[in-house]
Amino acid sequence: MTNGLIDVHAHHLPDFYVEQATAAGHAHPDGMGGWPSWSVRDHLELMDRNGIGTAMLSLSSPGVHFGDDKAARLLARRVNEYTAELARDHRGRFGTFVSLPLPDVDGTLEEIAFAYDQLAPDGVVLLTHTHGVYLGDGRLEPVFAELNRRGAVVFLHPTSPVCWEQSALDRPRPMVEYIFDTARTVTDLVMAGVLTRHPDLRVIVPHCGGAIPVLADRINEFMHLFVPSQEAPPRDAVQQLRSLHYDMAGTAFPRQVPALLKLVDPDRVLFGSDYCWTPAPLADAHIAAIDTAAPPAEGTTWRSLTTANALRLFPQAPQVPPR
């Protein structure tokens, strides 16, 4: 029997987290109408209905840092322990991407050590920025050095950009702002040389790369224009971008995946549902579109391709057949 899909872009919302985020001023996170409902039962029902074997759970925007380092450390620890317990209770069905209390570097290093030594996560989730600190910022170098040392899978997730009050035009930020903040932070990683210095990082970019596929050549050109001649330039930007992994969460077809495949080979593409922030009926429709899209190559399907790609990233993942 074939394996079920491995969903690398799946979110959970523990009640205690929603309560703390709401109390911190996030009653309408990223301009949405409110928090979606989530439960283990509903998530498993969606997975079974769509042939998803395993979902890698991560916390979405706005993350765990609401302005106080100590509170962020405590919330990250509580979220990560909760998620690890959930994965143990439903072995094979859920994997874990741990949350980190960035931009608190010391607290983040402490949480990486705890999580990897005690919880055996599948990776970490990093927002595109936290309180204006984007991922190419030199202050985060110790974090990336440690993640590189551990060969970590790093799942990126967008959040509202620092200028959203002006740029979002009173519309929900996930619609457009997420796409451009993804491009902003990935460009920052490339321009700052983070990916070149830390080649053992395995980075997943969400939503078919956001705007990255159509900007790749432009980024490459500017990178070489603005790197001082006396410095060794980072690895070619297009090469760096081709080395990353990209999930299909959102409206992957009919336009986004074809654009992505102009940049990367099919073996870099992963499945993502974006549930529960994508409501179940929409998630069902997005998966149906993947199933009816032209196959990536003769003799394969998007399901078989993305599952094989995910198993190379997560060789420890149990191979759960669809239900």
C-alpha cells in the first residue's frame, strides 16, 4: 500500500496558546477575523479524508514572543512539550516543529538544546521576523550556527511585516503581505550569506516560495552588484534558492507550482495543507486541485513525489498508509 501524504505545513492551536495570544492583543491575528477552531479529532478527520499519513505540527504567526523574553521562554516550552506529548499520543500521525522565543537569542539557544536533547523534534519553525529582526540579522548567527550543527530542518513561516499598518491597506495580511515577507526574509538569508555559512541547514520555504520564483534572477543580479569586491561573494543566489525546499500550501495550482518549477527541480517540492488556518473545505479543495493537476513526470503523481521528497528530509518519519 502506498504511503500517506506527509504534510509539512500544518498548524495546531492549543487552547492555552490562544488565550495567551489573545490577552497579548492578538484577538484578530494578522488582520484575520479571529482564531480558527482546532482540535485533534478535527485534524485527524481532515487527514483521514484526504489521505494524509503524517502532519508536522507547527505554531503559526504571531508565534510565542509578545514582548517579554521570560514569558516567551515559558510559552515556547509549554507549546513544545504539549506538541511532543501530542505526537507521542498519536504516534505516526503527528510530527513536531518546535517554536523558539526569538528574538531572545539566549532563550532560543536554551530551547534548542532542551528540545533536541529531550523532545526529539522533526525540526524548528521560524517566523520571517520577530519584532523586526529578520533572519539575515547578524544577531541570529549563534542560532543558525547551532541549528546547522544539529543539521536541523528549518520551516519558515510568514508573519505580518514591520510596516503592515501602511502596506496591508486594511486587508488580511496573509493574503499578500505573507507572500512578500517570505520573499523578504529568504532574500535576507541569501544576501547575508547565512545559507552559505551554514550548509547543513535544511530549509523549507512556504507557499511555493511566495514571490521568490519570479524574483530569483533579480535578487541574484543585485547580490553581485552590492557585494564589495574585496569580499568573497556568497554562493550564487539562484543556486542557493535551488537548494531550498518549498511547500505547496495554498493556491498551488494552476499558476504557483508551474512558476516554482522554473526555479527548482521537482525533488524540492513538498506537500502542505496549511490547516487549520486554511479552513477544512478550502484545504480539501486545494488537495483536490493537486490530485487533478498534471503529474510532475511520467509514472508519478504529486502525492508520490512529495511523499518521497519528505521521506528524504524526515527519514525517521513512520510510513503511514492513507486511511
